[in-house]
Amino acid sequence: MPGARKTRKKNETGETIITLEGVSKWFGDFQALRDINLTVDKGERVVVCGPSGSGKSTMIRCINRLENHQRGRIVVDGIELTDNLKNIEAVRREVGMVFQSFNLFPHMRVIDNLALAPMLVRQMPKKDAEEMALGYLRRVQIEEQAYKYPGQLSGGQQQRVAIARSLCMQPRIMLFDEPTSALDPEMIKEVLDVMVELAEDGMTMVVVTHEMGFARTVANRVIFMDDAEIVEIAPPETFFSKPKSDRTKLFLSQILTH
């Protein structure tokens, strides 16, 4: 993945765009997040890893209020996430999210899936929205699939459509929740390649993934979560070669041998 090291240096702006302060979250009696403190700078790429049930997905879902936190503060691009619907809508306009499942509308063509949100949310004329959709499909290298339906595409192509759909809202931040976990191994690389390109363009990214090669190449920092807590944060060089926590060492020993 050429150019990633140069990219890692280039995008450290020092301008904070995401802040979590003392964030805690419960589902009934189960505590899913415990006193999470994290800042992400504009243009930074942060990879979040950890065992299943550690709180990774819950944390990034709180960043665009798909889940609400019960304690602490979350500020995204200068807007605090509370129960205020205007604030939530403002944040979601600036934050794109890509999930494990592609969440495409199966009855709509690919181009219509992409053009829908800019037309509804940004009041963009249909012709302009479709032109922009084609531009982003070109960027993820599947422009030729524009007039097909999602069911006619491979899993890797559908996930690239999902990424292009998020980009159509021209977000300042992209969140990825295990975007390759539902894909066959041969399809994973095509999605990761698109994400690497976004990183090289300076997109602020928070990525929950088990793809440690991606973390090594693209991340400015790697976060390890376990049991609802952030256990360790380090640059990838340090994270993989000199992890401090025994919990991190155990996780890496398990995941890097598979």
C-alpha cells in the first residue's frame, strides 16, 4: 500500500474533530462502555480493535448517535451530541457510516441508492445528485455497475457502493464498523483498497476492524478495547511491536497467528 507512511505524517493537523469525555453506556444492567476518553484530530485515521463484545461498535455508533450515551460528553465537529434533534441531524450530515451489512435498498438501482440522500437531505436536483453519484462510483471503481440492482453485485462491490453512498453526503468524518467482516476473503482487498485511497486523501476515519495489515499501513493510532474500556492507545509501530498491556499482548498473539 504505497504512500501510506507519507500520508500518516501529512494529515496530523492537531485540530480536534471528535471528543469523547467520560462516556459511559448501558444496555439495561449491562455496561457496554465504561468511562471512554478519546480525541480524534481532523485528518487522522484511528483503528479500533478488540475482542467481540468489547464495546468497539457501540463506541462508534455513539459518535453519530445511533446509540445514545448515558454519561459523559461527545462533541463532533464542534457540536455536542445530546437529545437535541437539530444537533443530531447536523452531526449526521457531516459523518458518513459504513456497516458490516451493506444496507442498500434492494429495489433501487445503484445510482438511485447514491442519489437519494443528497436529494432528500441537501435538496440537490436529481440531475446533479446522479452526476455526483457517478463521480463517486468512478472513485470506488465500479461506475459500470451504476444501473444495476444491488442483488446483481458481489459482496465487495456492494460494500464499495455503500462507501460511495456515504461519500455522496460529502462527510468530514467516515466511520467504519467492521466493513469487511461479511465479505469473502477475495473481496476484502478491494474494499480495503478503497479505504486506503480515502486515507491518502486525508479523510478523518475511525475504523473498527480486525484487519491488522490495514491498521499497520493506514492508522495514525490503534486503539485496543476490552471489557467496555479503552485499554491501550498507541501508534501502530509501538502497538504491534511493544504493547504495554497484557490484555493487548494476549489479543495480538491470538489474532496475528490466524
